[in-house]
Amino acid sequence: MTKIQMTVNGKTVSGDAEGRTLLSQFLREELKLTGTHVGCDTSQCGACVVHVNGNAVKACTMFAQEAEDADVTTIEGMAEADGSLSTIQQAFQDHHGLQCGFCTPGMVMSAAALLSENPQPTEKEVREYLEGNLCRCTGYHNIVKAILAASGQDVSGIAAE
Ligand code: FES
Ligand code: FES
């Protein structure tokens, strides 16, 4: 075990990690930040997406030790300072972008990364960006709609599903 330190959701944290400990495992088991979900552990589902130094990363594809001194944001860090939902989270709620919620943390983190790179994406760009995030419930339609709404675009012409 090695003691590692990083900044998570704006706070400096430290914990023990073996060389083989994945970042997803470290966040969930060592830091108890269980909002980062693990659906596959094989880089398929995107439930574990977090931001590392501003980039969306599947936390199951990275060793915790590789995130030493990094700036990490998880879904727990996405709410506003007063605890209210962020614009993207609120849009998911308003547009029914979730059902069971298992994929939602990863979807929200991917959506946030997309909108920081491309503040007004087209529907096609949203769908392409979400290729690495699987949802077994929603059929994606309302997730895409929520992200377009969060980007400030008019989604009133897009039918609900
Ligand atoms: Fe990381 Fe599925 S748990 S991609
Ligand atoms: Fe259930 Fe996406 S809402 S997996």
C-alpha cells in the first residue's frame, strides 16, 4: 500500500492504494464517494466517468496512483455550493433523462465535459459524445434532450419519449 494524495471536489484528500487499485475503487472504497458507479470495470459502460484535470475519464481505466496530485471531480462535486442541483443535473430531472439512475453519474459527468468543450452541441454531436456511456433504461432520447436543454437550446420541438 502507498499513501496517495489528490484533490477531489476541491478538497485535498489522501488514502491508501495498491499499485493495482483502480481510481474508481479508490473513490468508492477508500474515499466512500459511491456516486461514481461501476457497471463493468472493463471500460465499456461509462458509469464511472469522472473528471481528472478537467478531462472526462473512465475511472475504471486508470490506476489510483496515476491520479496522485491530480484534480478530480466526481458527481458529488457537481451540485451548486448551496446544495441545489447543477444546471445539467436539473435538466436531467426536468426532461426525464434518467430512470433507474445507474448510468446517470457517468452521463452527467460526460455531459459536463462535452458542454465545457462545446457549449452548444448539435443533437448528433451529443449522441456521438455519449457513445462511451451505456444506458439500459431510457433509450437515450431524453438524456440527449436534457443535455441540449442544459446547453440553453430550445428543445420544445423535440418530442418526449
Ligand atoms: Fe468503468 Fe464501466 S465501470 S466503464
Ligand atoms: Fe437506468 Fe440509464 S437510467 S441505466
